Amino acid sequence: MFMEGPTRLLKCLLVMASGFLFLPQSFGNQDTIPSTPAANPFQKLVLGGYGAMNYYNFDWQTDSSKRNSIDQEFFVAELGYHWTDKIRFHTEIEFEHGGAGASVEFDRFEEYGEFEYEISKGGEVFVEEMYLEFDVFKTCQLQVGRVNVPFGSSFNRDEPTDYPTATYSEMEAIILPRNWTENGITFSGNIGSKKNWTYHAGLVSGLDGSAFSSANWIKRGNQKRFELVNAESFAGVGRIDYSSSEKLSLGISLYGGNTTGNRPKPDLQVSTPLGIGDFHIQYQPSWAKMNGMFFYGALGNSEALTNQNRNLSNNLNVKRTPVAAAAIGGFAEIEVPVIQNEIAASHHHPELSVYGRVDYYDTMFSTQGEVFNNPRWERLSFSFGGVLKIIDEVQFKTQYILRTVGAPAPTSVDGGTQENTFVLGFAFEL
């Protein structure tokens, strides 16, 4: 029997560093799932999915011409396969917005170093996750491929039935890549005598600083625009969570890496290191569900990055706006059931909840050198609404968002700073 605590974590690290020398002995035993002609291979398949669709009514002082819209936000199809109880495959394929998609390829020779767009699919479809998972020990799992980056509150609340609002977590959605996945390797597990400590750590492909911007900071740095992902720079990520009971859990996440090497062209001669961290907490007493998160991030040599981004090609389709040296954000959320399912063992009675949420985030919290610190990108948002759960997996949602920006937009007619939005939609999980 393996020793508890740090010894188990050390063993997990040693297995990674050894290049899986012991994989055949640890994982190659096929006795757990018989491999006989009579076995049904479809029994090893795992299918699932989730999605959301919303109607938006906009009343923005900052953009009075903004039109109402209906968005098929996303549908994610999940597919898994279990060869044995220790070797698994998982993938998620995301369909976004139902619109036309284009890929970008940098052709150094035929196109004389230009960016070439190619309409290659009828909708915006991409592989969000695709990885192999191995059980190193009973409490240590290893994932290799395109993996979920273990950072932030959304790491555990990425499906639309996991959060009460109709839209994705606003603060995280503005600053961080949505459903953040990268190519790399991660491992996770539980430690402690009561298994109440959960850890995640990994090495993943780094972000691309050419897509950083004033409004969204590092969000668009996730390399999804190109057919191939540059792998000149990597980043390390770690996360640890503590659960004292089913009601309370809290933890921190850390991410760090260089963002220079993965630019489309090697056109920046200085290093632009990125470091971000968060503290997240979840508390669920019998009468409510509460969630909160605080975020801070810093970017080195942001002035040099800003100046170089101004010279990027128009065809690259990036913002080319000033990039901050630091960003900050946080949110607090509470959901209170109004009509609860009185039969605990049943999930077939409708439930109704109301919620409130506050988000604060500033993607230009501080700047370097002569980079203009635009006060517009300091934002405070209040949301409230309701959730009708027909069953746990099928939900109808309303959300009213009252957002105040730090300064009027240049195109604002009346100089207002309010952005009010009403959202009505549904979410489901298969």
C-alpha cells in the first residue's frame, strides 16, 4: 500500500520524469476489460454533450446602435473510450455560433511571408479537448494531448448547467480564454489522509502575445486561429484545492510562461513573460450556493509588445491596441432556491432559483512607459435573474446585466457609461 501525502505526489512526479518506463507494467494489464470477440466494443464508449442558446436585448449608452440578437452560443459533443479501467481517451468537439469559419495559415514562401485565409468549414467547429488519460496510481491521473488548463473558477464550472447566469462567467470570459485548453501534459490527484487536497500541475503550450489587447488583455492569445500551433514557448500551470466538506472548497491557481516565442513571426526581440494567479472559493450551505474568485496578472515588457503589435499585418485580424502591464478582477455570486425539489432521490421535479452576481475587472489596471492607461476598460457589472430547472440537465435562464464602464466610448453620442443587457435562454447537458 502506498504511503500518504507527499510520498505519493513524489512518486507521481518520478513516473512522469522517467518517460513512462513503467507504463507497460502499470497500464498494460488488459484483464480488467476482457478483449474477446464476444465483447461489445460500444460498451467502452462514453457519449455526452452540452450547449446553450440565448436571446440578447441591448440598451447600451456606449453604443446606441447595437442591435438585439439571438445566438446559438455553442454545442459541445463529448466522446470517450475506455480501453481498460486505467487507460482512457476523451475529446470535446465544439460548434460555436453556427457561423462560417476561416483558418489562417502563415505561408513564408509561396505567399511571400503573408497571412493566407482559407474558408475550410461550414461552421465554426474545432476540437476543444483531445487527450489520453492514464491512472498512474489510484489517486494520480496523467493526461496527454489537448488538455483543460487547470486555472480559475471556470475549470470546475465550464458547462452551462454548472452556473446560474445565462452567460459565461463575465470576469473570466473577458480576461481569460473561454474553456481554456492547450496542448500539453498535466497530472492530477488527491493527497492527504482524508483525500481532501486535490492538485493539478502541467506543462502546456504558451500564449501568443500578438493577440493581446486593451479590452480583453490575454484572452485572444489562445492559439486557435492557425492550422498549426507554435510550440516555441511553453508555460507551467499548477492548482491546489482544499475541501473541508461537501459544503466548502477553496484553492489557488498559478500560471506562468513566456509569450514571445509563439508569435506568428519572430518579430519581437525581448521576452514578454506572463504570470497570473487566482484565489477561488465555493460554499454551499443548505439554503444557497455561493462562489467567488479574485484574479491578478502581470505581463513583462508590455510597452515593447504594444509597440510591436502596432506593426502587425491587417490580415492577421488582431486588435493592435495597447496592452497593459497588469490586469485585475474578481466576482462574487449567490444563488438561492425559491422552489426546491422536496424528493431528494428524484431529479424530475422542476426547481426555481434566483441569483445575484457582481463582477469587477480592469484589463488596463496598470501600464508601462508611454502606454496609455485607458480608464474605459475598468468595468463594474451587476447581474440578477432566475433559473428554472425542468430537470438538472435542462434549464431555462433569465439575466439582467447592469454594467458601468470607466469612461464613455469615443463613439458614444451622449457620453454615457452604462451598458444594460437582458438575456433569455436555455442550457442543457446530455
